[in-house]
Amino acid sequence: MTPRIHSPQNDALRPKNVLKRSVWGESIAVGAVAVALATTSLAPAAAQPVAPAAQPAAVVPDASEPLTNLDHLDFLLEEVPVPVIDGHSTYGGKDPALAPWTYADRNDDGTYRRVGGGTEDPATGHWSQGAYNADDISRAAVVYIRHWQQTGDEGSRENAFQTLRSLAYLQTTEGPNAGNVVLWQQPDGELNPSAEPVELPDPSDSAESYWLARTVWALGEGYAAFQEADPTFAGFLQDRLHLSLEAMNRQSLGRYGEYEIADGVRVPAWLNAYGADSSAEAVLGLAEYVEAEPKDDVARTALTQLSEGIAEMSSGDTQAWPFGAILPWTKSQTFWHAWGGMAPAAVAEASVVLDRPDLAEAAVKDTARFTPQLLAAGGPDNAWTPTPSEKVQIAYGVDSRLQSLVATAEATGADGLHELAAVVGGWYFGANRSGEPTYNPATGTTFDGVQADGTVNLNSGAESAIHGLLSMLVLDANPDLKEAALGIDETVSTTGLAVVEAETGTITGSGTVVTPSSAWTGEANWSAGAYVRLDDGARLRVPVPASDQERNVYPIVNRSIEESGMTQWSAKRKLGETPNGGAGAQGITEAPGLLQPFTLDKTLKAKDRYVEARVDGAASIDALLVQPLISTVTVDGPAGESTLYVSASEKKSEFKVDVPRGYKLVQQAFDANGQEVRVPGGKGFARSGQVHVTPGGFTEVSFERS
């Protein structure tokens, strides 16, 4: 896939807040078991029970000790010259500031060496990109600000001060680009506005960008933190924040209320760099700033406008792709990525500061409906494009999920989101494809990612270290959540959304398998890099594995702009139909047509072994997304084994699980908004093994000794 955003630290691809006590923290037994035939004919698969260990075998961090360790991030920091030059200056004059090196590569002995982006010129010491970048400087500042505010640590206060000074130096203060931000800086302090390879915008301060949004994030949180501690410095940060907002107001925010067309769909034209993802990071800083300065109309207006635009990117629902997620990019209707996923946290926090509960609705759909499906499909993968095909997992994406879950729970009182947050948090302690911890509280390192095959990138660059620490700060601030996450160090199994490639099917009539030169269309990916082209009257029969329950099927069709008939879908009965064309005007997207998953009218039965497409007109079929009506995520660890049952059904689901002798079933059920719902109780019921899952909701199940 050709990435559309600048992510200087996508390293996996490179050689606040009392929590209701979770049953994970109380359970001593192991989890969900094979199910009997349910009253709704749903039978989600799960493992047979085994006897619980008398003592947990795994050694885990002590929940009574802080998880947040800044040693590695401190190691990445370097003094950087900040000479006064035209258009660039900072608080405190020429005194050197601090910035983190972009990457940290692991040596054979387990130590790390700091490196910049791209290749180094040994004659000048310059890197083709740079040593330091505005994205990492801004987010490092946020780490130090939050740690200082959370613990009172004076070292973190000083590092927050110095990284904010460094960030301010990268901001252009005069001329047509005033308020925008230069991305890269060399070790000797020289700015590098045009990196190699070229990154857009080029030069980097010539237009709005992700680094502009992250600068607003750091300046907003910095002002709120220093407002009373150092009013003079806070005033400087306020001036620079206003300079940033002036740039945004003459760029994207100047188009507030306007819309553009993306494959026939109206999308907001005023989001920063076409992104709900980048806009969200600006909103995080603006929310903190407006809470501290509620009468600043310029900032309040920007916060309102950006938050409204982000909320408008909410898409799908329980039975429609992407299942309630906030899409990150206005230029695609079928591209979601995890490594810029702060949007739910942003609109949740804005909903509180602005007293706009309506904004939180988008956060709730994303966290309570999409996130459980994401976990059941294998965890916080990098991207669904539209298939969940980019299986690399990095701390940026994990932290985005964790922060969004906690922020939305705080804003709405949806306790169920804390249960999901514990599963997400367990990723750092071994509940990932590698089975190994990705964060080390003894050193503060967060590894750069887990590959699809379970191998770990042992490097620990700034982005991974930063987002790992942001997650640890959230866990430290929520002791019960922290205890629950530390109790999870293994993902036993996931059973959720799966992909069946169209090219595995049998073609009858005129049709062929097409393999484009690139899987990336400009706005989505062809799954497995190929699709099936069918001519009028042709059929395609795609084999699907048998199941123990009914499933939703979402055919992915590349709709042409022009009308092109319909495709009838069936198994042993008619399932529904999808349009082959009629995608609507291309508008601002990079490719004509729309690679789109469709919802069918009826479900696939448990024993159905194929899905057949009959084409009236010409059609391009990419794949089938097959989704159990009840998906599962089973995790284990010192707290015991538990299973999350996730509904993609419009009806209440009830089924039985086997309860081991001497145990009782414990369950917490939550609706599609993450709010707890009452289930029948009593000794007999707890021993019956009856599990209740609300429509579109989720239920957490474990066993305790009776």
C-alpha cells in the first residue's frame, strides 16, 4: 500500500478516573468453553476449559508500581542549537533546546543507538530527512507535560519546557507561510523543509500538515500546564497557538461549512489536510486550551468546527462497514487506519469542554461497536483498506484505541469501554501476535511493532516510545484499569471478521482474474492484490468454510461511476443484491469508482459452504468479508482466562457454555453504546452457563470458584 500520510516513525514497517473493578481483576479461573445449540441458533466457538493453575506462571509488573518510565525517551533527547534566523525563533533566545532523535536501532547487546531519518552524509552529519522532526517533538512534549501534571516531577517539567521551545523554533513566524511548521531539523540545528524523499507539502511549512496539527496539540496542552506555573512562558505558547490558528483559518478552517464530493458522498471540506486523523490531534490540544481559557473565541470556534467535521466522518454501524468507525481521510470512503486513530478521543473530550453531547455519539459508535470487531478480527492492526489486510501492529495504533476508549468512557459513563481498554492495554504485556511484552517498564522502551507473522521489531524509535508512554500514563492514572490490563498477557484466540478472496472461486461464463500492477488504487487496496472481472451473465461461486453459527457476508465490489446493472448473491437461498456501478462523482478522490463492502439482506447459514454471484451487467468483485453474528476474543494471564462475545446481530443472542465443575459463570453485558445492561442472576443461573449478548453489544465472560 502506498501510505498517504507522513508517519516518520511507522517503524514496524521499517528493517483520567476511577474504574469499576473488572471481573478480569477478580477471576481466578479459566474462560469460555464450547457452546451448546443456542435458542437463536448462534454457536460461537471457544476452547474447552482446563484446570486453573494454583499460581500464575507469568511474571508481570507490580500493579502498585508506576508503569511510566521516561528513561528511554530521555535517552533519545539531544540538545539542539536554535539560532535566530529569519522566520524562526523561540522562547529564551539562542539557548539550546531539546528534541528527541527520530529512531533508535537496537544493538546486538540490547543497547540502542540513536539515528535520524533517511541516510547520513558523513561529511556534513546531515540526514536526508533529518535527525529530529516536529511530529515527535510535539508528542514528546505531550508526554512530559502529562507526566509532570500527573506526578509533579520537576525533571519532566523542564523537559516539557525545552521540547516546547524546540517545537516553537520549527514554526514559521512570518511571511506567507506564517503559522505553519517545518518538519525536519538536522543535528546542527539547520532546518530541512524539503526532505528526501519528498514529503507533501513541500516545503513542509508551505501548507497545512499533520505536524501543524500536532504542534497545536502540544501548544494547547502546554499552555494549560504552564498557565499558573509560568505565566510568561504560557503567554508565549498562547501567542504561538494563535499563530497556528491563523494559519488553519486561512487554510482548511477558512472553508468551514463547505463540502466536497468523494465518490458521490458529501464530506467536510474544512478538516486539516483532508483528515479527521490529523484534525483530531489538534482538537486534543484545543480542548485542553479552551478548558483553561473558555473565553477565547478564536480557539473555541476552531475546536467546535474541527470537532464537528470529525464527527461527520463517522461511518457504518453494527451491520455496515466500517461498523461505526470514524474514517480518517475525506478522500476515501473505504480506508481506515489505526496509526492516526485519536478521533474518538478528540470528539469525546470536545463534547465535554463544549457541552456538546452530540459530538460524543461518533466516539461511542467507534469505540463501542467498531473496536470490539477490530479486536475480534485479530487486534489493533494498522489498516482496513477495506479488508483487514495490513496486519502490522504498532504502539501508535494501540495507544489511539486505548486513549479513545478511556476518554469516551469518561465523557459518557460507558463502563463497558473500560473492559475493552483492558484487552487493548494487554497488548503491551504480551497479548499480541508475538506473545511477548512490547513494553518494558524497567527501561521505558516500547518496541517498534509486531509483524503479521508474530515477529517483533526490537527497535524503539521516538514514535513508539512516545505512544507507549502515553498509554502507560493512562494506565497509571486508572489503577483498576491498570490492574486489569496487567492481568492479560496472552491472546488465546480470536474469531471474527475474515476475508475470502474472490479469486478462489470458480467462474462460469465470461470472466477472469485480474492482477493490477499495484494493489493500491489511490484510495483503497485490492485484497491480496487481485480481483475477479465478470462480464454480463457470468457467475462466480466462492467457497466459504462451514461454521457453527450464522454469518453476515459483505461482498466487496469495485463500483464504476456509470450504472452497470446488479449482482445477485445467493447460497442455498437468496442473500441480496449489490450494484455494479453508480458510485457517483469521483470528486476529490484519487481514483474513479469505489471499492466498497456491501451489506446483504440475509445471513449465511451455519452449514453453507459457498456464496454465489450472478452478474447482470459487468462487475469487478474483490473479496467477501465474512463476519460471525457472535465473534469472540479470548485472553488469558495472571487474572485468568476470559472471553469477550461481540454481537453483529440485530437480535438478542442467548446461548449456553459449559461451566466447569466447582465454578460459576460471571458475565457483564453491555449494549451497543458500551452501557452495562442487567442480565438474570442467582446461583442457579450462574451455574447454567447461559450467556446473554445484546444486539450490537458485547459480553465479557469468565468463571470463578463457586
